[in-house]
Amino acid sequence: MIRLRKCPSAASVSATLLCIASFYCAASEYRHALRQRQLDVPVTIVLLLIAAFFLFVEPIPQPQSYHNFADRRRCVCRCGGGRGRGRGMPSMMFLPPNYHGSGDKSKPNAGIVLPNFGDTASNIVILLGGLSGVVSLVALDLMETEKNGVGIDRTPSEEWQLSVCLPLFFAATVVVSIGSTYYHWNPNDATLVFDRLPMTVAFAAIFCYMLDEYLPAQDGNTFESSIGQDMLIPLTITGIVSVVYWSWTDDLRLYAVVAIFPMFLMLFLVLFCSPPRHGGTVQQVLGLILYSAAKISEDRDHEVFNLTGKRVSGHSLKHILAGLAPIAIAHMVLVRNS
């Protein structure tokens, strides 16, 4: 629950002003570019909103109820557990979370137990999303090589997008599937760290890609780095720090900014900025819609579980929708304009 402060402390005011001043000093070379695109005012408003968030919102602890997911069924996988014609074939059986054995010696409980099966197994879609992106990048390289007949001819910006930014996004998505599986195997604050760390890297990568697409280098200078290129490392470090800060202080405010604000800013870029240089607006919008739907499903975990007759929970559906988002981005890679 978010609680507001009536009056921010002097220390928080000083720290916030110092951060804003440091940002403006570090980004001084971009102020002219932002002013040319009439983005200086929106960026200032965003910074003020973030500052107000830290000044007037109390530290947000991680609710322990977050780990109480709707679908806690366990799946027991056995080999050779069948009878008759099915004897010797693998079998699967779902058990309620409070099941501790039948007590019947004729029905052994030996087998591989997968806890929280729905939320654990649904990470396969996120894994496929990341791998589809890797495949799309390799396929694009092959298509460009075949088309040109010699080496791949790309501008520095295109090379950065296809060799640094998007590979980082898809690789982070693969790691998210592993970290999320590890977390859902035993949900608690300690394992949640491994779920959120790669997510912040994926957020930073796709956000910087969008910045580079919609806010390229000025004056047609293909050798000048863009805002997105220069912000990738700082935003990646900020994302990692936000998770470490939360794990040490139990304060989610910085992580909330890292996880939520880029989504709104990317929507702003799509709606109000010039079209992306290499196309793919439809896929980008689809990715944002899928991720938004995933967040709604996560928030309605128990309701979705009951609505589907306790077959699929909202959190499992979140994994499925979130895994489809990078597939949309992978398709964008294949149809992008050179």
C-alpha cells in the first residue's frame, strides 16, 4: 500500500535535488537536442514527477502476500508408474499444495515433484520468446549477407541496435525465464531477486532501443551516438541497483520507477514522436499491449484462477502474455526497414 508523506525530510529533499542536478549536468549535451524536438518540457515534467514520487511517498515494503499465488498445485512426474498397457510410460499427476502422501505403501510417491507447477512451467513461453529473438537476429544476418553478396553493410546505429541492444534484450529475456522458474520453485524475497534482476536489464535494453529509434542522432550524423545508445549502460546499472537497494532496504520505490516509468515513456514515444526509423510500430504497440495485459493478469491472479475453473492462474497467464511480447519484437526484427 502506498502511503503519502505530509512533509518530506530535509535529507530526502537534498538527495533529490542533488540527483536532478547531477542528471542535468550529465545530460547537458542532450538539452539542445531535446529542445529542438520540443521534448525538454516533457522530460523536465517526468523528472519532477519522479522527484515528487520519492519526496512525498513513504518507502514501499515488499508485501509478503505477493508470494501467496493462487495456483500452488504440485505436479508429480513418474516413470514406469502406469498399469496394463500404459505400464512403463511416463505419467503426471497434480497434487494440492497441502498433500503430503497417501499413506498407502502400494502407491509409492517416488517421482520428480514440481512445486507451483503452473507458474513454474509457464516460464517456458518466456524462454521461447527470448530464443525467438535470438533466432530472428541470426536470420536477419543471414538474409542481409545473402542479399548483399558480401559482408553486412550497416550504419553504426544499426550495428548497435542489432549487435548490442536487441541481443541484450533477448538474452535478458532468456535469463528472466530461468530466474522466474527459480523464484516460483520456492517463492520468497531472496529468490525474487533473481527474477527481478534480469527483468531490469530487459527493461533498459528495450527502452534504449526505442529511444534510439524515435530520437536518433541529430543532423544526420550517423557516427554520432544517440540518447538511447548513451543511456543503455546507466539505465542498466540503475535497474540492477534498484533491485539490490530493495533487497537491502525493503523499499520498492526505485524498482517501481525502473519497472513502470519506461513503459509510459515508450507509449509516449509511439504516440507523439515521429515514426521509428526502421518501422515496426505495430509490433511495438502489440508488445506494449501484451505487457500491459500481463501486468493486469498478475494483479488479478486469484480472480483469473477461479474464472478458469482453477486451471490457469492470473500469474501463469502473465508469463504467457509477457513471453509473447518479445516474440512480437522478434517479428519486428525480421520485417524492419533497412
